[in-house]
Amino acid sequence: MAPSAVSTIDNTSTSGTKNTNAAKPTTPIPSLEVGLLEKLEAPLADVPSIARAFEVIYHNLALTASDQFLPTPIRALPTGEEKGRFLALDLGGTNLRVAVVWLYGGDGLKVCTQGSWNIPEHLKSGAAEVLFRWVADRIGDVVGEYLGDVGSEEKERILSEGMELGVTFSFPMEQTTHDSALLMPMGKGFTFTTTNDLSSLLKAAYDDLLSTTTPTYPLPRLDIVAITNDSISALLSAAYLHHSTEDVRAVAGIIAGTGTNATCLCPVSKLPASKQPTSGSSTGAILLNTEWSIRGTAPPLKPYTTTWDVQLDLENEKPGFQPFEEMVGGRYLGELVRLVCLDLFSSNVPKSQLPEKMKLRYGLDTKLCSDVEASVNDDEALSLLQDYFDPDTSSSTTSSAATTTSSEEPEEWKWDLLSAASFRRISTAVSTRAAALVAAATIGVLGVNDELKHHAEKQVLVCYTGTVLEKYPTFRERCEGFMMEVVERWVAESRIPPAPSGKRRAVRLVEAKDGGIVGAAVLAGMVKEGRT
């Protein structure tokens, strides 16, 4: 008989996580796994307290941090009336997107010609100039295609007048004007260490591309009019389509994808002089780029940091840099699941007998965890795991039995229903913890701008984008459920006022579809019309 991963206790226990999409376990829970799950699920019992801890630390960071809660040049949300055609660029941790976007004011918007590319890994560790020359080439691809689709008159106009570009850049940066940004240390696998001006890098790379074009395939000049980050773009794009009304307020934007970030409108009066605008009114509000993923937000996480979190962090490019992102970002969820499973499955068998991908750093994709959580039962989960880890033998058996060539050779470890069920529960525990922490952090941000202390009669909209919130099964629902748990607890504790009679305080997550692209175009439209 093939090696058994672990011993079991019964066949009725559950992991206790709040995944409404998960089927009930059909196989026993290993006794060792119970202890592992308890460590991962520890934050779930204390989400309101974690949210309060985030609120306190955020207030302090807004006052003292030089690399978090960064002021932007934006002091208003879009009216929804902005119009025009803009080129938009969205550079994230995994993908680059470029598109032409038409804004039609009250009639909505249209994303026209567009392209999307995975960012090659070698460009993340090379010189910034090399990355941005690649970006410029991709801009040229999209613009060239768009010019081929429009009429000759429109093409000549574009070549004569140029195109206005809005940029979403999903990394820390300092800004004092809309059209420039000073890059700060980057995460998500990028290892640039030099300080660069984003606008200068992009312009130099595109100008270099223009110098190589021919009369047969001409390209227009670009005017970089707006640069912002991903969370701000999410808020601007959703606010463009869902403007504030008597019943609804769009007040914050969050990212939960490869990485994570957030933005909110903050009263200027809450900021130190060093972060207040140097021109214009010292009253009103200003959009803050929280950079909530990096080290300043670590204190609320420390009671819930596991040995797997510590191991993942120590093995990353910049240990200690992004503790929050490493617990909730799509780049890391699969790696956390792998580390937990490696501990569980190697408790009774040598690691050498486990699948190679299980032993390989980042050998387990977060998408696999997503697919396994979405499976209807443990049999389907087993099939997914066999296909991923051992596709050549996945159709041969669903038991842990294995044959050996001689009595001296150890039997090969195989996926079975027990190990598949364990993998599924661990994935659910890791993703549910992430949803709880994102929810707590989001409510903490709303505490910074006093949004929940006022406007009790209005539904608060938090705009979001990112593959984890958009595509991971029930992640958004779990996150929203934890947010409402915090709000209801805070109302009961009189931290925030209740809604008017007959109503319920509500905080909703609203998708900012194509947020990085649309938000960049919306900000370009706001800048063009002088409405920032």
C-alpha cells in the first residue's frame, strides 16, 4: 500500500472557514491538519479588532510615514461628464495593457483597440530602460492597429496632433504633478533599485521607438497628461460610472490581484503640513495612495503571522518589505498553500516522494487553488490536482496505491481523496484569511477618512479591481461579509452611528471593470478639463 500522508480523526469535521461555495468534506480530516487550519483561521474570530488596529496604524502612517499614505495631485472625483479619446496604459505586477478609450460623458465609455501581455520575468530584474522600451513597443503595436482601423482623415488628425496618454502604474511613487512620478522601491518580483522619473523613462523609450518608424508605418507623438496608481484608477473608473448620489457614495478603491493597494479621499486637515497641497485650498479632501501593503502596516498582522508567512517572506526578493501583500496577494496565495501542504504531507513520508512541483518554490499556481476551491466535490478536486502535478498518470488511479519495481525501492506517493480534501481545505483557509484581512484593512481605511462616522444614511461603495477579487471563487462575497460583520459590530459598540430607522448600514464592493485602463483615461479627461 502506498504511503499515507497523515492519520485522521473523523469524517464530519470542517475547516470552519466561511467559503459559501465549498462543498461539505467527504473525507476525514487528518489530525495534524486540524492544528494547521487553526493557525490559518486565527484572524477570523477577531476581524473587528483587526480592523480597529488597522485604523489606528493608518492614522499614524498618514501623519508620519514618508512612503505610505502618499498625497496625490487629485482632490476630486470625476463628475461623469468627462469626454474625449485617450490612449491608456496599465502596467501591473504581471501584465501590461494598452488601449484606446473613448469617454462619452453621461453616455458612458468604450474601450476600443487594446492589447494585453504578460511581462517577461527577465525584464523585472533588468534595467528600467529595457523594460520601458518593451512597453513602448507594445504601445506602438496598439496605436498602429488603431490607426489601421480608423478613416484616413482621423488618422491624419492623430498623426498631426498626437495622442494624450493616461498611465496606471501599480507600484509606489511620489507625485506632485499629474504628468510626472518619481518611482520608489518596487515589489512583485521587480528589483529596480535606482530612482527614476516614470514620465521621463516612458517618453525616452517611446521617442526611441519613433526614431525607428518609417513613413509606411508612422506613429504619432504622445503627450503624457496623467499618471496614477492602480487603486486610484479603480476608484476613478467606478466613480465615473457610479457617481455619488443622495443614497450612494463612492469613497475608496482597493486592489486585490497579483498585489494589493488602496486609496481613499482624506480630509486635508488630517494630514501634516508636509503632505498638504502646496497650492490651492488647505480645506476639502485629497486622494491618498496608501501603499498599505508595505512594512508600515505590519503591526496588526503580527499576532496572526504563521511560520509559513515568515518562510515565504525570508525567501522573497525583499524580506520584510510587503508583509500584508504576502498574506493576501495573488502572487503569494498559491505559495502559502504549497508551504502548508508541504508540512502536512511530509509529516509521514519523505519530501523526496512528493511531487516535484510541491517541492519547487512557487511551483503551485494560485489559479490551481482557485479551481480546486470551485470544484463540486473531492473527486473533482482530485482530478484537478492529478492533472496539475502528474498529468502523465492522472488517469491511471484515484487511490493512493502504487506499484514499485523492487521491494527495496520506496513506494511513490500519490494523490488520493484524503490528500485532495486536505489541499482543498488548506486552500480555503488561506483564501478566507486573505479575504478577512482585506476586509479589515478596507474598513480601517474608511476610518481614516471618517466615512463611517458620517453619512450614515448612505450606502458606501468601495470600488475594486484585481484578479483575486474578480475571479477567485466567493472571495468578494467573503470579503464583503467580513466587512459587514465589522460595520455591525462597530454600530453595536457605538463606534459609528446606525443608519436611519428601517435601514442597515451598508458597505458594498463594486467592480471597477477594466479599472486600470479606464481609470487612466478618466484621469486624463479630468486633467484635460481642469477638474482635479
